[in-house]
Amino acid sequence: MAGVKIERVGVKNPEEKQVIIGQGNFTVFACDDIFRALLTAVPGIKCAVAMNEAAPRLTRVTGNDEGLKELASENCLRIGASHTFFIMLDNAFPINVLGALKSHPVVANIYVASANPLEVVVAETELGRAVIGVVDGTSVNRIETEEEKKERRELCEKLGYVIE
Amino acid sequence: MAGVKIERVGVKNPEEKQVIIGQGNFTVFACDDIFRALLTAVPGIKCAVAMNEAAPRLTRVTGNDEGLKELASENCLRIGASHTFFIMLDNAFPINVLGALKSHPVVANIYVASANPLEVVVAETELGRAVIGVVDGTSVNRIETEEEKKERRELCEKLGYVIE
Amino acid sequence: MAGVKIERVGVKNPEEKQVIIGQGNFTVFACDDIFRALLTAVPGIKCAVAMNEAAPRLTRVTGNDEGLKELASENCLRIGASHTFFIMLDNAFPINVLGALKSHPVVANIYVASANPLEVVVAETELGRAVIGVVDGTSVNRIETEEEKKERRELCEKLGYVIE
Amino acid sequence: MAGVKIERVGVKNPEEKQVIIGQGNFTVFACDDIFRALLTAVPGIKCAVAMNEAAPRLTRVTGNDEGLKELASENCLRIGASHTFFIMLDNAFPINVLGALKSHPVVANIYVASANPLEVVVAETELGRAVIGVVDGTSVNRIETEEEKKERRELCEKLGYVIE
């Protein structure tokens, strides 16, 4: 791998908060504006948006919860890749905000959205770092049974996704 | 990594133009239609859309500026991955066109949108090549201070994002 | 039509600027945030966003051009309907901003987007006023000929929608 | 109704084709580009897009079926309102194309999408005409029973919207 080193960065997330990692641009504008989009998406949301900038080499952060800001900025800094953003959520789920994020004009793409344990796979070159994938929890080992299919639908109903 | 070779392709971009790299399909249609979407998005935009096709093995290109067309097609060819597109912009910024691109029916995803120095990380197999990540400028090395947060907001205001 | 009075409000637009009229909500937030969405959509855009609020009964306005702000707020006030917004644009066309507006979380719908002479048809009840339609220039009186179809395509090419 | 005359235009649609009526702008560009968006949305679609322009006062039309083009342009001309478009579809349903239409940069809004008998309610002033509503088939006269709720779900399943 001429000039490319692959490593992994374990995400620090002791309370299993919801995490969204993606790629954007225009960090000085984006950090605040993604935060505003999250506030607009869900009433009472607690969140932090950290985002890396190449020049100056800084992790920016905006949020309304000090704990989430600290974790988001620390994780984003450890990933290190420029223009990568790291979001942490409370009182909200990825399904409440992914629509708004994907259509936001500074967002290029979303790598992952999950409360599972995460490991970010990063490529490093002389220039800098790139996210090349995210391990989103343990891998699977078999296909569901009919009984398990029934159970997942019951679980969805218990979660409120029920049609009388 | 049996059968997978990882390499990096440095993007040639001597004048630091805005670059957008993504994955799409239906190259013979997409190349012109993405170009048309860019024209529609920003008045006076100068741009070039290069896109790779697997069969025949060709880099296609459409644009309204010869310099951008040459750079876009040369970079796209060097990346080599089929169905990857490489866009170069003038008189416009990614935030002006990412919405139109992400919602365009031929676009699968956007890898990066930036004027930073770029290195595309590519996986090569016997079949062909795949973009697996993009290094988007130098990596970060610390979290911004309160003073730097204040400065970035002042910078946004200088750039016109001010509400009287 | 018991209790419903229909009137028309001629839009004042002496320099034939581009106008967009729509319905939204949350005026105190929307007025600034729609303005910000317009700034993000087109580099160098000049614009004003006026929007009516029911309580207190006020036309709000935000913008970066005094002339556009004056016209937008005067027209919005004369329409009078609560939660209606009136946008005026310079250095940009509706096709450059309609995507951003339609996907903005405060926008319910867009009534019209045009630089034609406009008359807003308004229904008035005891409670208040509602936009029920907009006359967007003179009505048509015949179907185009094949020659005229050819001419419109040539006009599009002259406007830059040409693919070499 | 000082200076406002309300009338209705019955839509001519002898074979109960799918119809979509909306408001847009930039007719010389839009007529072809909405057609292209429809072609992109559904394989094998037959369709016609007619759209009114204020100056010159013409109904424009683009399509790939002569019968649909004739009906779409005749209906659009009779509605008369500038910047209104009238689409007719075959081999496709509104649900296949509304997403693409609503996000198209020339589209302001959609008035109706239906194969029901339609009457367009139009306001006419000295300046021109405005669509103010569309009667989309007969009005309702009672609420469904539990049995009818069950039947509609069975109908959806018969139509292929079934989850094993």
C-alpha cells in the first residue's frame, strides 16, 4: 500500500448516545449551521456538532450540551480527517434528523448513524487522513427465522409504529 | 489483503478550484445531465463534469470551460474507477450545488466536496478500481479555543452570512 | 359567498425583479432562516425576505439590500395574509433557489415564482386573509407552432443551456 | 369581488389518463426539462408536458405521444393561466413521478395529481388568470367503516403493496 496506512479509531461513547459521522465542507459555516438544522428537526433535542478544518488545523464544535460537545470534539479530533463531522444526539434518534442532514447544503455524505459501538477505519497518507469506513457494531452470523421476523414486527409496534 | 491493492491518486488542481467527486451510474446520460443540473443551480457557473464508463472503457466529459474540462477528465481518468464522476467548479461553491447533485437521479453518493489539496484512496482488484476514501487536506491536531470560535463566526459574517 | 370577500392585490415591482411568494410558519425564526438559505444557495445574491405574523400583527423583514427590503415588506403588508412570505431577488433566478426553499423546514408551499407582472388573489374573512391564487402575467391565447418550439430551444441555448 | 371573476374549466380527459397540474416558471426551459425528468423517473413512460408562457402568449408542449400532447396542450390553453403546466401520463402513476417533479428546480407547486374527472377553478383579472383550486372528482359523504378499512388494505395488497 504505497504511502497509505490504514488504522482504526475506536469511538468513545460511554453512555451509548446516538452518533452520526459524515463528510461536509466550509467548516466555519457548517459547524453552526448543521447545529441549527438539528435544533430545527426535533423539539428538545440535545446535540453537539464537531467538525474538522484543514487550515487552520482545528476541530470546531457547536452544541447545547457540554458533555456531548466534549465527546463529539474529542472523537472528531481523534479521527482527524479534514471536513469530517461528528454529531452526538440526545432526546432524538437518527431517523428524526437524517432527512434534514442529507439535504443540508454543506453535507457531502453520511458515513454512519448509530448508537452501536463504533470503530472508524481511517486511511492516512502524507497529506492527511480519510474516513474509508465505519464498523457499526458486531457483524451478523445467520439469517432471521419466521419467528424472529414476527418478533421484530411486534417490537416495531411496541415502539409505537402501529397502525390500528 | 489478498487480491486488493490500495493506492492513492493525488488530485491535480494547480489553481485550487472547487472539486466534487462522487459515484453515479448511466454515464452516457449522466455526464450531460449533471452538467445541466449545475448550469441550472448557479447563474454564470463555469464547470466541467468528467465521468468514467466501464464499457467501453472511457472517461466522458462535458463542460463550458476548456481548462476545467481538461483537469476534470485527466483527474477522473487517473482515479480510473468506473461510474466515478469528477466535477470542477468556477464562480460557484459546493454549497451552491450539493443539493442539486445529491437529489439528481443518477447520483449514488458524494465522496468529497472541497478546494483543499486532495488524495483519492483507491482499491484495485482484478476487476477494476473503487474509490474507498478521499484525504481532504491536512488532518487536525487540536480543538478550537473560545477565541477561535469567535473568530470563525466573525469570518462567516465577513463572507456575507450576516443578518442585520 | 357568505362571509368571504375576494380581492386582488397588484404587486409593486417597478424594475421587474424576481419575486417568490409562499406560505410558511414560525415567522420569528423563518424570516432570518429563509434569508440564510438564500445566501447559501447563490454566491453574490441580493435578496429580501418579508413575512407576516398574526400575533403581534406585523410584517417582518430581513435582507441585504435596502431597496428589495422596502418593496418586499410593502408588498407583503398589502397582501396581509398571516404566515405568507414575499421574497425579492437580484443576481439570481428562481431556478437557483426553489430547491432550497421547497426543502426548507418552515416552508409549507410556494404560490408563484416569477418576474412577470403579478396580481395576488386574496380571500378575506372576519378572521383574516388567505392567498388563494396568483395571476402570473397575461394568459395565453394559442398553442406554439413547430417554428416557435424551435425558437424556444434556440433561446435556451443562447441563455447558456447548451451542451457542446 | 372587485375586478376578480371566478370560473371553472372542465378538464378534457376521455380515457381517464393520469393528470398532474402545477405552477412553475422559465417556460422555455421548463417544458423540455420537466419532460426529461419524467422520462428519467419511469421506464417506458408515455407523457406530455404543456406549459403556458405570458410573453409571447403561448402554450408550449413537449412529449413522446401525440395524443397526450394534443390533450395536454388543449387543456393547458383552456386553463390559460401563465406559468401553469399540465402533464398527462401513460404507463406511469403520479406516485412514480411526484418526487421528481416536486424537487425539480422550475416547479413552484403542484395543484393536483389524479385520474379523476377534474374541474380547474380559475380567477380572472384584467391582468390574466390564476388557478385557485382544482375539483378532483366527486366529494365525499360519509366516513369509512371497519369493513371498508379492511377492504382498502386488501386492495393495496392486490395492487402489489404486500409484505410477506
